[in-house]
Amino acid sequence: MGIRLFNAKQIVRRILLSPETSSIVPKGHFVVYVGETLKRFVVPISYLKNPSFQKLLSHVEEEYGFNHPMGGLTIPCSEEVFTSLTACD
């Protein structure tokens, strides 16, 4: 079952309103921490419409949930997988 766009928008809204990230993230973007080293990526909200990105978010939600203390979304895949997925957009 894919992630519902409504849930994704709620997650991004919570991230963007976080005091830790709100002043350093451009409007229309959100922060994603990827991989073992938690490399920080700032990605456009338009990625939420990408079916591959939605599938990745759905998998992350099922495995780990979205409650992370860093203020951004943590995606535990490799940086290479994430960059190849986002390069297709």
C-alpha cells in the first residue's frame, strides 16, 4: 500500500515548521537525512508526487516510522540509491 499524499504533506509540514530546519531550508523544499552517515539533502516538495519516492517513503514509514529527533526525515537507504532515485525526477 503506497503512502497517501495527505500523510506525506503532514510530515513535510512538521519538518518545515521545526525550529531546527525552518531558517535554513528554502521555501518549497524539505530536509532528508540519508544513509549510515545521515548525509543531509534538501529536496523539493515536488518529489512527493514521484511514485518511486512515494514508494520509498512508504517503505521507510513501515520499517522505521517518521518520528525522528533531527527535525528532518531519515531514510536509511544508501546515498547511491537515494541519488539515483532522485536523479530520475
